Amino acid sequence: MFIDTTSIRTIERSVCDCLNVSKSELYSQLDTINLLAGKDENFDSVRFNSESKTFIDSCKTIEPVDLMFYHFGRRLNSDKSVSGCNLKELLLTENSFSGFLKKHGVTFLCNERIIPFYKGSEIDLPDQSDRMVTYLRNRLGYNIGYEDYYFNGFAFNNTWQNSSYVRSLGEGSEFLRKLAEYIKADELVEDYRANSRYYCFIYAIPMKYVIFDGCGEISDMDKRHILLNECFEKLIKQEIENRNSEGLRLRLKENVTIDKSWFIERREIKESLY
């Protein structure tokens, strides 16, 4: 099973199923937890987390096996695939995105790291403090220990409504935009945008393959507690949007590729919405 994080009502049903409690029992417990945590301006997040964990552990819980994963990105109109992969695989294998870059003179070779070329010449990425260069070096594996090839997403629906980062992806992926700016090839972004659409891809991914951003190496049990804790907060507020944050960010483990069987839905996000 998985906790359906599409809306407040689906979260409500899924959490009740997961914890084996009725709706009235769930909200009674949440009222108590919220009261003990101080509520509103006196809210104590540490106490809230502790009380939530106590409640979860007291239930005859059915552990979520899968996790809903919302991935945002533009896809070329010629790309009918609903799967996804990490940046390393995306740049080094034949696919619509690497083919698009190749058409514009951008290619890559792998030699312990991903080495970028533009019109036949290697793109110089010196080790310096410039934020754009640091970003590209991390994404391409130059900075050992800071490699970032991850396929990213979020745990809750409607994240894009309160995230400037997610809305910016409507212009093109962060990697594509920064690479184009660095090599002074604005036409890369312009052409990609003109021949693609912006989507939210929804997957149900086995929890063991998902990393919770900022949480380090944690067990699936800990992931379950964190996810349910986030659900509790949304149910108490009766709103799925995080007004002041992007919510729970997720990453797919580095060597995992999205399996087609995990795909649930692809929703186009119209330009007027972002």
C-alpha cells in the first residue's frame, strides 16, 4: 500500500487505513497531539514529533510499502516515455534529451566524472568559489563527496504552488539553464522550451529506493514516521500546501531508474499556472 498524498481527503483515508483507526479516532488523537505541542504561535515541533511517534507506535500499523513521488520537469514533445533516470544516465545514454543536446553541439564523456564538451571543445570547469561552476561541478561529479546525479521529487501534491524552484522548472531544468548560461548558449533553453511541455509525473515508488532530503541514511521505519508526521500536520491544518516551504523533498537512490510499473499519472502544468 501507499499513502495517497494527492489531497487532504486521500491523505485522511490512507492514514486511517495505514494506522487501522477510524476517522473520528484519528482526529481525536491529532487534537490531543496538537494541544500537547502548544498549537499555533507556541507550537513545539519537537514535542509534536514525539507525541506523533508515540501515537503511531501504539497503532497496529500497516507499513506503507510505496511512497508517492511527484517529479516536475519539461519533456520534449517527441519523448513519450513516462520513466525517469538520474542525470548521469540521462547524459551518457542515447535518449531524447541527450540527442537534443548533441544537436546543439553539447556532448559528454565519462572518465570518473562526466566531462562536458561544446562544439568539440571541453568545457572548462575550474575549481573555484563561483556558485554556477560549483553547481555544474557537483552535478557532473567533479567534486568528490558532493556528486549530485539524483532524480528529484516531492512527497505531496501541489508543491509547485508555493515553490519558486518548482515553478522555475517550467522554464527548463536547472541543469540545462545553468549550463546554457555558462557556455553562453541561450538558444539551448529557448529551443527546448519551444519543443517541450511542463509536467508533473506521479509515481508510487518502493520506500527502500527513496532518500528523504536532509535526513541522511535512515531506515524505512523512520521514513514512515516522518511521512506520517507530515500528514498529521496537513490534516490538522486541513490544507495540503506548505505556505512557507516546499514540504518534504525526495531523491531517488543514485543507481535506481524509475520502473514503468511505478508510474501513476502525468499531468501537464499550463504556463498560466506557473
